[in-house]
Amino acid sequence: MKRTHLPLNGLRVLDAAARHLSFTRAADELAVTPAAVGQQIRALEDMLGVVLFRRTPKGLELTPETEGALDALRGGFLKFEEAVEAMQAGQSSNSLTIAAPRDIMAAWLMPRLAAYGRAHEGLHFTLIAADTPPDFTEANLDLAVELTDGPGEHEGVALDDAACVTIEAPEGSVDGWIGWPGCEQEDDTPLIRVADAGLAIAAAASGFGRAHVPRLLADSAIASGRVRRVGEGVAGKRGYWLIAPAPQWRQKKVKALVEALAGALNDAR
């Protein structure tokens, strides 16, 4: 069934003007000018082919057409409010689905989600390991962490400055490099190749050689004494980003979590 186009803005103005019997007071409520209210009412009258108000020396009066429609109109607005509340409740505000590479999930994300969950009772997380760009259409994701050079088509916040640091075992290591598809290394023929930065850190801690890894992941390993830092950090081409398509990014639960994670980063710095 084809639905009739509803002039919702005009109907909203009609409701306010009918309650106040004043374009000026309706304009104050709606934060517009009285002229804008008058224009909306005239446009609605032209569209419907009826007169909605009588202009008398004493002010506005409702016509029978308006009086006969007000109960249904206000009931409709109440239904709209109920629909909005149902949609807000239906976004599962106590559940968040997040995709992230395994290395940053274990070393950085999980401890912070645990702290966030303790501060927000009843919150549930679903974590998905994703070493490739996340597919928000198939995985029903709310948020993702990606090692990338920017948010691309999505909304996003950078988790680090894309800096890489060189690490090795505390007691030193063999002379060579650990390769992984992230930070560039100085040697094209590494002693060992691994899948991600987390494994590169583990390999470095085992004495396999030195590794260039994102500072965001290296900090906890350095602080725990698993590895030691060698030299100064260098700029990398890619960093970790929190990303989501605009609809997911606008969700209150996602905004709150992004703000908390970004705040944790700022506190650490």
C-alpha cells in the first residue's frame, strides 16, 4: 500500500499553534520565527485545501477541520514518541560487538574493556578477531579497531600516532630482524616472519631478534620487562584506529565507549 506523504514539520507547527492559539508563542516553543510558523501553516492549508485557523481581532481560533483532527494528530505524535523509544531500546544498549586484530585485542583492548565493563554494570561485549578490514554489513558490528592509515569511508578516532619502536629481549638477542606485515624493518630477509605485532613481540621476547612494532602495543611489554626498547621511535605509515560507519558511530553506547577508550589513551600519555 502506497503511503501518503506526511508534512511532519507542518503538522508539528500546527500542533504547537493550536495549543497556544498564537503563532508567536508557537514560534518560541519551536525556536523559529513567527513568520516561519505562518509560512508553515499557509503551506499546510494549501496542501490540505482547508483553513486551519480563523484570524479574528481577539486572536486565532480553531476551525472545525482543525478541532476535528487534533486528537488524532496528537495521538499520532505520541505514537511517534513510542516508536522512537522502542528503536532506542532496541539498539541493545547493554551489548557491544567489537572487531579487532588479535594482537591489540589481547594487549590493549581487553584490559580496557574489562575496566569499562566494571564501571557499567550489565554491559556485555562480543569480541571478534579480525585481521582484515571489518565488514560491518555482515558481522553486525558496533565498532572495530583496524591497523590502517585513516578511517577511510567510516568515522574514526586514532588510537596512536602511528609510531613504531624497536624492541628485543632484555638480555639481548641474535643479530637479525623479525618480520611481520606492519612496521617496516631494516632487513628484507628477516630471521623469522610472523602474522602480527603480538607475535612479533613474543618472538622478540624469546630472543629471535629485534622487531619494529607499534608503540601502542610495545608499551605494556616494555613496562612488564618482557622486552626492552632499543633506540628512538620512528614514524610509521599505519596506526590503530577506532572506526565505525556513521549510523553505528552515532549510537550513544558507541560514543560513550569511544570517549572512554580515547580518555584512557590521553591519561596514559
